[in-house]
Amino acid sequence: MPASAERYLEVQRSEEFAQLRHRLRSYIFPTTIAFIVWYSLYVLLSAYARDFMAIKVIGNINVALIFGVLQFVSTFLIAWHYSRYAAQKLDPLADEIHSTLESGPAAEAAATTTDGGKA
Amino acid sequence: MAPQILAAEADAAGSRSLTITLFLVFVAITLGITIWASRQTKTATDFYAGGRQFSGFQNGMAIGGDYMSAASFLGIAGIIALYGYDGFLYSIGFLVAWLVALLLVAEFLRNSGRFTMADVLAFRMRQRPVRTAASVSTIVVSIFYLIAQMVGAGALVSLLLGIKPGATFLGMDANTAKVATIILVGALMIIYVTVGGMKGTTYVQIVKAFMLMTGALIMVLLVLAHYKFNLSALLGDAATRSGKGSAFLEPGLRYGVETAGDAAKTFYSKMDLLSLGLALVLGTAGLPHILTRFYTVPTSRIARKSVLWAIGIIGTFYLFTLALGFGAAALVGGKEITAQDKAGNTAAPQLAQKLGLDYLGGETGGAIMLAVIAAVAFATILAVVAGLTLASSSSLAHDFYASVIKRGNASERDEVRVARYSALLIGAVSIALSIFAQSLNVAFLVALAFAVAASANLPAILYSLFWRRFNTAGALWSIYGGLISAVVLVFFSPVVSGSATAMFPNSDWHFFPLSNPGIISIPLGFFFGWLGTILSKETDPEKYAELEVRALTGHGAH
């Protein structure tokens, strides 16, 4: 539908949307790179730094085990932090754009999108 | 099970009938739920997406149910029990992978798609070719995964029911029992899916996840109590009992093995470890049966919440497997585990039996614990195969039948009817393939499914969501390119020919030295997607605007 397509382009070009995209991408892309690097470091150390991984820290608990558990901890922390960030910085902005779309001239856009589906 | 532990044959029989009884109770409860769910299943949205009514916690449990397969429960515990630390590598890869799903995929997929992965891939592309490609890769990934689970079920049954070579059970020898189990599991999964649809299947996952977590928790507490909650003592005992000393607690006994004097072999072994690590972490967000789970909740925020729950549940479970694996190494011992199953798949049930024996009233306690954990293992397999069958039959009906054959003119009723027949077809095909594939290694099939998902599906999904320029040619090149490179590399790898443990141990046509293709095929999938895109002039900025606005704001979400 040309009218609604126009509307989507308009929203996509709007300042609010640019801000939402910026807030989203500046969080998810660097975070993804960070955890992939952190995980790769773990895999690489497991493959190539066996002596380091074998150092015993407390009793029989060695660096390898602590490093592995830290991967769990970092995963939990990133998930928790993202949910907080999204709730504070992304959701309100997304809601705002969403409600302008729903009330604006593109209200019918939702009903006429791609796979002929219902809104 | 472990006949040397059992004092009398009577106990084995008692444990066996208890296992069967408990399993039948699980089947009865889940069938009841399925029939109840079928009464609530009226529209296509009900069938494909469970009516989008599930809460974040419910869907988080169901994701856990779909994800914690036999490979996770029996496989990882077994690898840890036999090879120590290296099994933990799997757990970590499988868990960290969820961050890819959380940050890059779940919410946007929920906002812009309807029922299948292809809804997002084909959003701004030419529908028919892209949906065909997505359907092909969905089915290939799901079937590899399905066969792995069903072969696993077949392999376990004779052990879990205690059918020894030469002995019979209900008139069946071990081989017939395997085939019978595969058919039974296949038939049940077809019923869950055709009758209950997504609603029924989701509840089956929830029940299974609850059973699995409870069973594992009890075992973990008993293991830890045995060592007075001193983790170091548990690890020390496991290392001593393994006969490998402190090497048992370090990486390198199974993956990235260092072969003295053979630099090439050492190099390839380490590359294989990196390849496996990459496939594990990037595969999850491309698994169709996981992706369709995000459609079962009302909004993208609840999809986010369900992934958070899933990360908590799955992470906790993988920490449990650490205690189970080292516990089995320390309390059962590698020798007794390999005597039962060379791959170590029975380590967890054997540990259950030993714990019951020591802490819950001797022989009877051992038999009860074994029966409970065996029933949990069967429930685990059954739930996972149902999820896989649903995802692939949804894609066959919604993508291939409705969009490709009927060009978008199929009625909802028609589509759901075709989805039910598809489940029957896919169920029948995987039963047949599983019977012929019984000699295949389960872990290899699962790792292959992850590698194909990461090579064929993930690049296309990420480009679709985040790259304005991406187009039909790019989508087709990345899906087919990733799929074909992964499958071809595996075909010419030592897991298919040219090694003692290969599918065809007596022939040798391998030239690719790694057993996991991920490190080559995943970058290739991304590369082909990029190349196909820039070689084609097609762009559709308007459709991308619609996709991006909808994905980020939830506007027009189904």
C-alpha cells in the first residue's frame, strides 16, 4: 500500500526513530561483540593455554573451572542488564512511536501488511 | 541397568516395570493435556502459535523443555563423567548462545513474523523462492536433530529397560525393542503435534522441563550432600577415581587433544575445538523449533521475558550437569559407566541408581531413583521431538504449501489441515530414517544440526533484520550456500568416512580434516549472503522501512 509505505518511510526517517535505532544498535552490537570475544577467549585458552587453565586456585578448583563459571555469570549479568536497559531506554521510546503510528494516518497500515495477515 | 550393581534380577524387573509405569503416567498426563488443548485449538494462530497466550515464565519453561534435549541431559553428563572438564565446554557454548537470541533475534522476530522463521526472511523479499529455501533448511535442520533424538531414544531403551544382549523383554530382543521404541516415540510425537498443535506441545514442554529440573535437582543435592557441600572434595574424588588425576579437571582429554610428535594432528584437533565452539554459540538462534517458540507469547516484551527465564532455567540446569557428571565419575566410576555404554550416555541414570542405593533405602531406593530418572530421560526425548516436528510441519504448511504452492491463497483451515498431514509425513520419514540411522553418533547429529542452523539460517536472519541492502538473491545465496557448505564439508569429513568411528569405517573419501564444519561453513554463509546481495540490483527501501519500524516498535505485530 503506497500510503502506508510512505508512512513507514516517514517514521523511519523521523528523529525519534533514529534515536530508538541508535539506542538499540549502540547497545546490542557492542555487547554482542564483547560477549563473543569473551567467549572466544575462553575457547582459545581451553585450546592453547592449558598450563594457565590448570593452575589450582582453591583446593581442586582450577582456573578453567572458574573461567567456565564466569561465562555463566557474565551471561546472567548481560541478560539482566539488557532487560533493564531495554525497559528504561528502549521501551518508552518504542511505545511513543508505536502510538503515533496507531493514531496517525497509517492506522490502516497494520491491517494491510505483507502476508495478508490480520493485525 | 548396570547388572553388577543389582543384587537380584527381581530388582531389575521391579525397576523396569516402575520405569514403564512412570513413563506411562507421563504419557497419560501429556495426552490428556493434548486432548484438552485440541479443544481450544480452532484457528491457525492456535495451531501454530498456541494462540499467543503463554506467559513469559510458561514460555521460558517451554523453551527450556525444547532446548534441554537428551544430548544435554544424558550426553553432557556422560562426557563430563568420562572425559571430565571437556563436557563443560558444551554447556557453556549452549548457554552463551542464548545471548545471541536475546539481543539480536527474539524480539524482532516476534514483532515482524507470524508463524515461522520464513515470515521474517521473506518479509521484504520475493516470497516463493525465499520461503522455499527457508522451508528446506528448516526441514534439514529439524530432521538431523529429530534423528539424533530418536536414535538416542532407541539406544537408551535397551539399557534403561535393562534388556541384556540375548535376553528378551515382552518377547522382544534388544534390537526389536530399539525399533519398537523409535516407532513408539515417533507415533506419540505425531499425536502430540497433530492433535494438540502448539498449545498441546507447549504444555508438554512445560511438564517435561519441570520433571527434568526436579529430577536433576534431587540428584545434585544428594551428590553435594555426600561431599558435605565441599565442591573441591567432589572434584578431587572424581579426578582420582577417573585414573587421570588433575588432567581430568582440565580441558584437553577429548577436544583439542595434543598428540606428541604429530603437529598436524594436534593443530586439526584444536581447530575442531574452535569449530565446535563457534557452531554451538551461533547455532541456537538459527534453530527453527526455538524460533517458533517466540510466537507463542502476546508481545515482544514477553518474548524478551521468556528468554530471560529460559537463560535462568537452562543455565541452572547446565550447572547441575556439572555436578551430575563429576558426581557420576566420582561415585559410579568411569569403568562401570563404559561397561554399560561406551559413549557414557547412561552416566546420569547410573548415578541415580547409586544415589538411591546409598541414600534412599538400599536396593529399592536405587531401583526407584533409576526408574524416575529413566522416565525423565524418555519424557525429555519425547518433548523435544514433538517441538521439532511441529516446527518443520509448520514450515511445510505455512511456507511451502500456502505461499509457494497456493501463492498465498490457501484458507486458514486448509493450511492447518496440511500442517497436520505434514506432521504425519515428517514423523513417518524420521521414524524410517532413524531406524536406518541407528549406528550414527548422536552427538555428531546434534552438532551438525547446530552447524547447519548457524551457517544457513543465522546469517539470513541477521542480514534480514539489520541490513537495508539485503535482498532476495542474498537470502537465497546465504541459505543455500551455508546449508550446502555445511553438509558437503561433513560428507567429506572423518565422521563420514576414513576413521574407525566413521559412518563408513571401511571406506575413505575424506579430505576435510575437521569433524565439525562450523569454522568454515558459518563464515561462508555470511560471505555468500553478502556476495549474493551485492551481485543483485534488487532493493526495496520501502519494505525495509516497514520491517524495521515494525520490528523495533511492535507496530502491526500479529
